[in-house]
Amino acid sequence: MSDDSRPVYLRLREIIAAAILDGAYCDGDMLPSVRALAAQQGANPLTVAKAYQGFQEDGLIVVKRGVGMFVAEGASRRLRETERHRFLEIVWPPIAEQIKRLGIHAEDLDLQRI
């Protein structure tokens, strides 16, 4: 895990969300167990459980008792909409202001990498 100052469970949520948005886990797919994800990320299982709990409360994952946790139907679409809104409303404005302040133009940006 990185040195990020945000709480670990928020960083884990970001990792899980990115995996869903990137298609590593599609709607209906089984997610790694709490213990497996904790081992993979070097995190405490209780912290992973907290991250998963937040997704469950948001209706993005469903728990099937005795089986595991799964990405809810429509979760990737809803997550993409939420993250897109957050980016445009919170993340982008300071970036746009910095671009303007530095005199960066569209042709200066390497949009081929997107």
C-alpha cells in the first residue's frame, strides 16, 4: 500500500472500485475473500471488511452467505456514474485551474495515452 495519508479502508475502496471500473471484476463476478484481499494488499482483514461493508451499503456488492461476495448487477454502471460526477465536480476544477495558470494548451497534453 502507498504512503497516502487517507485511511487504509478508503484506499482499499479505491483499489476495488478501480478493479470494477477496469473490468477486472464485472457485474456478477465473485470478489476476493476478505482474507485474500488483505493478504494481497498487506492490510488488516478488519480494514478490508470495512471497505467491503461500504460497498455493500452502497448496493455495489452483495453477500451470498456461505459463498462469498459478488459485484452487484449494475454496479459498474452506477460506480462509473458516481466516479465521473466526483471527477468533474471535485477533481477536475483544480486541475483545470492549474492548467490555465501554467498556460498549458490541449496540444501540450498527451491525450494519446488515455
